Amino acid sequence: MNAPAFEPVRNSTVDVVVIGAGPAGGHAALKIGNAGFRVVLVDEANEPGGQVWRALPEQLRTRSQDMSPDRIRGDSMRAAIAASDVDWRAGRQVWSVLREPSGFRIDLIGQNSSETIRARALVAATGASERTVPFPGWTLPGVIGLAAATILLKAQHVLPGRRIVVGGAGPLLAAVAAGILKVGGNLVAVVDLNGAGDWARAGGAILGRPGLALRGAEWIGRIIRAGVPIYRRHAVVAAHGQTSIQSVSLAPVDRTGAPSAEGHVHVDADALAVGNGLIPAAEIPRLLRVDQRFDRVLGGWIPVTDATGRTSLENLYVAGDSAGVLGVDAASAGGEQTAETVINDLNGTATTSVLAPGFDRAGRFGGAMARLVRLRPAQVAAIPPETTICRCEDVTRADIDTAIADGADDINQLKHFTRCGMGPCQGRFCGDIVGELLALNRSQTTDEKAVDRERTAIGYWTARVPIRPVPLAQMVGAFDYEDIPVPPPAPL
């Protein structure tokens, strides 16, 4: 008999499970644990911090000179969790969440074990996924997301290429560009979907956060001093190459995001980091069928919550960017206020929904940045027919248009017609664009309010278990035929 390579399922029962160890989830778990409750904090990463406060690998820590605010705040939270009674479970994928009479059942899997945790209350603080508006060539090797570029730069100290273009929208654009220059990279262009006027309209919220305004000014100053051309109110419309990216085409866009057929610029590059905002990672509340609403500025479909993270399902709470993308400071404050609500609810203390100190100002700044990165219907409408929309199932814009013409009239019907969303990502990366294409067809306009009404009408893809793809071999482990228990035969 072979020794099993996989431990049997381990079961435990606690008061609260917090899924996601970023700024929202980490602070929520700390506060709940400090109140005397048994709390488990779960994340796919090996250390707390999430994307923004990502920890450096062990081998780089002693050599790194990075003492940025993000590094300091992340290290502080990690130290607090390590010193607390929070049950930190790293490297776990949550693949199923079920509602039970006494609370919730959370099934997770690690490298060598499978676990089931039952909890009275559940906090989903699962962050957000990056959005890229597809264009011809976006699936070529060398094209990565802005968030992926930050991982390479911050956590690995690796450049994405030798001649790099950075494109998209929002503050992450300048952060990635400045990060590339800081480590000596060759940045050949910055492509900003927004114009100077768009940034000026966000000026009041930016000046309300002077520390962040100063950081942004430093990033822009570094780009200007390096002589890197900044193409404002432009978009990446194509990446060219055979086996990898060799050049990038840029086009001017109008205020709606629609690209022009004229004035294209071609830039030689072997790497492109591009991103168009974030999509709330709200798979868990969607799986549990809580009320949802569509909010373009906050990233798309989000769970309906009160100001402290309560959802329509008792003892299920959502914190941070998974409740609407407002940035790291709002997420951190939101985690604190959600924790306070969890504590009061479990103690049976009547409370009202009030904003935590600091959330309002952080929310104003986050909202201004969210408007800069919101999905533009006109940009999506301009996607060429041959462009791949769903990378997992290789579904193009033309395939989607054909399915709509054949009668697919809501988002789940479109999924059945095309297989969009049935691949390993389960629609996390293509679902927003597919929904926008269907809504554009129904509304026959690129007006945001009209498209939003159709987005609400067509709904969202029904969430299913597993939440994340789980290899079957990882679930069953290694065994021989003799290891399988065979029940005695039934009596004749």
C-alpha cells in the first residue's frame, strides 16, 4: 500500500472565517481576533498583504532598499498577524462555500491537505481582478497586465522586458512606469486613456490626500525627467508580432474612449503592460446568491451591502475592493468597520451602519480614481471582430456577435451559446467585457447610462462550485486500487 501523498480532510469549527488577507481582510481578522473570537484568516498567498502590500520573497528581503509606504504598512500588518491569535492559513484555495443552518461551511485545499472549516460568520475580502479591454494581439507573449507588472517589480525585482510600453488608465499607470524607470528599465512610451482635463476634474479629491498627491507627482516627475513620451487621451489598439510582441499601435481617443481611425502611432517594444481598471472579485457572495447591483464606477457587479459590509444574507459580510473598488486606504478602513459590525452582531449588540473614521476621505479619493478607470462602452464597441475576448475558450468578438444574432439575449444564454466563461478563469477576466458587448447590442448606443440599464437587465454569470479550478489529483491524492474501501455485498 502506498503512503498517501495527500492528508485526509481536516475539520474545524470557529467563530469567523475571513477569506482574503489583503488590507481589508488582514485588518478585519486582527480586530475580530483581538475581541476574543476564534478567527481563521485564509489566503492563496504565502504571506498576508494582498496585491498592494505584497511581501518580498525571503531571499530578497535583506538586499531590498524598498522602504515605501506600502512596504512599511504591509510589514506592520504581517507582524501584527504573526503576533496575534489569528489562525493564519497560507497557500489555501477556497473552492466551495455553503450556507448551513448554523453558519457557513468553507472547503479549502492546500498543497498537501484538504480542509473543511465551519464558522458562524464569514467575511469575504477577496479583492479585485484586473481588467484589460481586448485588442488584436493582446494574447501575445510579452503582453501583461499592470498588476502583473507590479508583482514583477515589487516582489521579484524583475523587468517585464527590454523595451517597455505602459498603457491603460488610472494611477497604476504612472506607478508602474515610474517603477520601471527606478530599476533602470527602458520605458519607451506611456499611453493614458485620460486627458489632462480628466485628471483636473479629479484634482479636488487628489489634493485632499496630499501624501498620495506627492507620490503621484514624484512618479510623473520621474517619467518627464527621463524624457519618456506620454500619449494622453490615447489607447493601445494593437500589439504586433509572430511569436511574441514586437511593436504596439496607439490611437487617439475622444472623451468617450472611442479610438480614431487616423493619427495612429507605432512604437517598437518587446513588452507591454496594460490595464483598464479592476473588477471586484465577488464570486463568494454571488455563489451564495446575495443581492447584487451594477455600478460602473465601482467596477461592475457588486454585492448590495450597508455601510459596514452587511449583505442580504445573515452573517455574511463583504469588505474591501470585493464590495466596490475604492483603493487600498478605503479597503483598510472598510475592513476595520466591517470587523466592528461582525463583533457587534455576534455579541447581539444593536448597531447602526456608520462609516469608520478615515473612510469618507479615502472613499472620495478612491471614487475619483475609479471614475478615471471605469469601463468605457465606446472603447469596447470598437473592439475588432477577430479579437479574442475569452482566452480560455478562444472565443472572438465575431463569435459573440454571431451568438447574439442567433438569439442569445441574456448573459447566461450567451455563455451557453459560446462557452465564454467556461474555462479555468470561469469568466473572471472576460465576463465584464462580454456583458458590455451584449448590453451595447441591446442598447444600440454607447451612452453609459443606457448601457448600464441593459447591464442590469442581462444580469451576470451564475456562480458555481468550484470557485477556483482544483486539480482532481490534488483532491484525491495517491492511492492503489487496494486502498479503496469496498462495502460488503448486500444480502440476497
